Amino acid sequence: MRSLTADEKALSLAAKKRANAELAKWRKGMLWSQQEKVRDVKGLPVTLRGRNDVILDFELLSRLIRTLKRRPITLRIEPGRLTIDFGGQTEGQIRLFDLPAYQRERLSDLPVIEMEELL
């Protein structure tokens, strides 16, 4: 799996910083019980593009693929999620869902990674 370039990493960190600043302002006007449900963006958010687009934490995705590196894997982008099918002695499926809507709305100028470039 390829890693992010320096430019892609800088774009992702800047977008995350902007989104977290907007979320902090938005959180100030809420009641305490509502504030706990609004979480900051973590990791390195990127837009993964295939037939559909999905916004995921790239660090989490690369860590998962690294742990499955000795197994045959298949990646599929479906609306709202990325599905990883893996084989070997034990077969299984992992689904990574899109970031929550309130985080996606505040993330702009994310690096776009094509599905073919990923593996």
C-alpha cells in the first residue's frame, strides 16, 4: 500500500485543523449532553475514489491493510463505506464507514486517492 505524499499529508492535516476549529465553535453553543456526541476529526482524512467516494481516516486504513498483508484482500467502495474482504485460513470482511455527516460537511480540500493507486 502506498503512503501519502508530503503534499497530501499537508492538505489532510490543514483540512482536519480547519474542521476541528469549526467543530469547536459549533460545540460552544450546545448543551453539555449534546457536546459529548460531537467529536473532533482524528487521523488523516482523505477522499477515497472508486465508483463512489468515501471519506476515511487514511492512518486507520493503512494500519488495517498492513495487518492483512499476507492475506489475499479485495477492496470495494460502496455508498457510505469501504469493504475489505480477506481470505486465508480464516475468511472475513471488514467495513469502514464514512465519517459522520457533521464532520464531512466541515472537511474541504481533502486529498483524493484513486482506488487503483491504493494497492
